[in-house]
Amino acid sequence: MGPTASGKTQLAAHVAYEVGGEILSGDSRQVYRGMDIGTGKDLEDYIVNGKHIPYHLIDICDPGTKYNLFQYQEDFLKAYQDLESRNVWPILCGGTGLYIESVLKGYHLSPVPQNPELRTQLAGKSLAELTETLKDLKRKAGTTMHNTTDVDTPQRAIRAIEIETYNLAHPTEERVFPAIDSVIVGVSIGRDSRRTKITDRLKKRLDNGMVDEIRGILNQGVKAEDLIYYGLEYKYVTEYVIGQLSYEAMFKQLEIAIHQFAKRQMTWFRGMERRGATIHWIDATLPMKQKVEAVIGLLNH
């Protein structure tokens, strides 16, 4: 795992190539079909020395739907057990810390239905107000970041509040998730290098048709607010496509948002360490061969 633009997918694919493994994605946005450029699927990264490395939990639901952590655990477990049955080494790779931690630590979750009355009460509140409400609920529940998602849009914050509210009222309705033994590898990249890579990658994605991708999804009938729900590229580029932002404002605001997102990812990973996880950090700037050898050394150890 690692922050956006750290090169974690390439590393995972190269490790999979060496050990005969397959990759389980730990990314909350790459589950959506057709949302390719904006989510950074970079499927070419799964080709190593001409060999296609199999991957799972990518392109498994339609854009416009609201995939959640409970569903991810369910889908992960099916894929994980399939790999186990075939004696294939599973390699979990992603940047969504919540998804990763939920399966490695076996979060006990409950399916949370939508609450129309609560959504009506929360409609119109700012992201800052919703975030404070979420913090209050967490304090009441005595939780840290369990059962929530990145709250970078009001819609995502409302869903997180919905989940926390439900779990406070139904504390015993939980799914038992099996323990999974793991070695956790983090890809570490310096702040300045990360910022440069993020900006360069954003320019490349826009040049490679990200605006057209999002315009095409909207033309398929997906509502703008449903795309905005996904945050980051899908929030800002959608707002540009529907005329709410100029191209220049879209680029600047999105660039800042991605930098902030990467910082939040690192904050989450450090939080995992505080919660007892042992993360073996590898320098992103090392040659690929050296990084792969370091990971395989950890696996053998």
C-alpha cells in the first residue's frame, strides 16, 4: 500500500510475477466499470515482461451505484478464498486504507440501509458541518475511523453519518470476518516527489481523455450528483463538464484536492501503525528489482 502516485501497483504486479501471485485491489473507486482514467486503473501496470498479472475487485459494479465497505469485505472474501483454493499467493494492493484495514483486521460490520429521513435532515448542510456531526457520532460510539469512508464531499459525509447512526442503534448486528495473516508493505515517497508526480499525472490524465471519459459516463444517463459523490477527479471534472467550473479552476482545485487526499492516506497509514499494524516501508525511488527483492525477503522471512 501507499499514497497515490507512489508506484504501488507496479510493485505489486512485479512481486506477483515473481511469486506466481494474483492481485486483489484495495481501491474504493476502481470497482466501477468505465471509470478508468479518473480512478487511475493504469491496467498496463499489470503487464510484466509480457505476462498479464490477474487482478480482482476491479470493474465489478456500474458507475452511479454506491459501493460500500460491507460489500467490499464480501467481494474480497470470495476472491481471497478462490485464490486460496487454487494455492495462489494473494497480494492486496491499494491506497484506500479503510478497505485494506477492514480485511486485514477483520472489521465486524453490518449492512446499513439508506435512511431517507436522516438524509432530509442533513440536506443543505456544509461539508464542515457534516464532518463535525460525524466526529460527534464517533465520540459517542468510541470509535476511530471504523465504518466510514473518505469524507471529501457532502454526499460521502452523509453516508458516513448514516452508517455511524445505524451502528449506534444496532450494535449487535455484525458480520464476523475471518482473521487473515499478512505482511504489510508500504511504499514511501517524499512529499516533494509525490507532489511533482501527482501534478504530472493529472496533466497526463487530462491529456489522455479524462474529460471525455466523464462526459461519456454522464451521456450514459448517470446523474452528475452521483459522479460528484465519488470525489476527486469525478467531482471536479464533472463540475467542469456541467459548466460549474472553468478549466483553470477545475485543474487548480483538483490538484489541491489530490495533494490533500495523498496526505490523508499517509495519515491513515500512520494511524494503522498506532493501532498495532507493522508496516515495512520501502523507498519508492529504489530500482524496481531492489524493491521486489525487499518484498520477497519479507515474505520469506
